[in-house]
Amino acid sequence: METGIYIPIISDYGFKATFGNEADSLFLRTALQALIKSATPIREVHFDKNVFEALTIDSRSGIFDLACTDENGSQFIVEMQLGLAPHFLQRMKFYALHKFNTVVERGEFDYANLPKIYAIAILAKNILPTAHFHTVANLRSETGEIIDTQMTFITVELAKFNKQVAEIETDLEKLVYTMKTLHTTEPTQYPAFWNEEWLKRAIDELDTRKMTPEERAYFARVTAANAEAVKAEKQKIREAVEQNEQSIKAETVKNLLGLNLLSAAQIAKTVGVTEDFVRKLSVDR
């Protein structure tokens, strides 16, 4: 991802430096409060061991997991996805239900006092058929009545957010605007709310001008590692596609051979393969 003065929050390094900043959790606490639309401030967070880490095809290009617990025991799972992920909600359900099972087991199957679980997905692209950029979902009846709020799914789709600075009022809007535009905004266009303490601290963590040599070196390593991982995964995808195409061509050749209507040369030209490829399959039949 291209970056200017500020490292994008939605990059691997940026997400960890802001949402995952264990030394200073003000940004994370304020962001979580905004994301769940709570009027009650979150005063403390404990970072839980991330039990969901795993390399997938798109993990190095945009999935960054964070798990934490607030002072009331509420559980938060935060994930970010840069690429297109039409089935991302299924992933969120898997993580949330895994957390639910873990909580139940630790509580010796005490269903009466289960903590709230918030599964939060921040996506660069759209996946829901809804118009609004922020969606809160609970278990509801067929008439829309809330049945249960113990588990809440929250989705933020950055691509749907199009408010201008003058229209922004809430912390949620400030958060989403910052995530979407920080790395592309010119210094002369900084909105006034970026001076609010929770955002200012996070933005300072992403200011390349304030990075120590060690932080610069770490940022370079993370960027290089991500680029290499993405390159490797893309190569795997290309190889899988090519293998699938070859399988389809082989099946087509076999079908044409079974008809006994075309010569090897005609089949090769029709399917787009070599005559040797056709002859080999003819012998193998």
C-alpha cells in the first residue's frame, strides 16, 4: 500500500500501532466505544492472546486480528479486511462462536452470566446489501424484535462512507474518516478533530517523521514480509488456476476423442492444446 507522511491505519503496521497499542489503549478504547455505539466509556482493556492467528490466502494482504476484554468482562474481536471477501461474515461467526464456547467452558457452563461478545469487522470493500457504512446485528425475531444481545456482530464498510469533514459529528464518523483518508490527506487539509487526544495519539504513532530508526527498520521488515507473502500467495493462486484450466482442457479432449469425429490436429486446435497433449490422452484412454 502506498503511503505518504502517515502510515495507513488499515495496513498491518498501522493497525498494530493503533488498535493493537498495548502501551497506550486510549485510541482502542474510544474506537471500540464508538463502534459498539455505547454511551459508557471503556476505561480499561486487557489484550487477550490471539487464538485466531493463521495464514490464509488473504491474511497477509489485509486480515489483522485483535482480541481484548474490557473492565466489565465484555469480549471484543476486531478484524480488518482489505481485499474482497464476500464470505467474511462466515469467518466472523466462526470466531465469535469459538469465543462463545471458550467463555462457556471457562465459566463451567454457566449460561446465566455470560459476558457480552462483540465481533467487529472493518472492511475496505462492501459485502452487505445495506446502504449504511455501519451495521449492528443481533439475534432478532421475524418481526425485528431483539431476542438476544449477548453476541453482537458489527460491520464497518469503508467504501460506503462518503461524508465530508463538515458533515462529521460522531466519534464513529471521525474514526472511519481517519481510517479511510489519513494516509492520503495533505497536511494543509487536516480536519480539526484530528487534534482530539485519542486521534492525535494514534496519528502520532503513524507519523513517519517521528519514527525512531528501530521503528523505521521494523516498518520496512513488516512491509517487505507482507509483500513477499502476497507475492507467494498470488503465485499459488495462479498455479491453481492453471492446473484447473488444464484439467478442464483434458476433460474436453477426452470427450472429443470419445466422439471419434475429429483428428488429433483438429482437437488440438479446437481446445487450444498441443497435438502431443491430445495423443497422450488418446493412449491413456
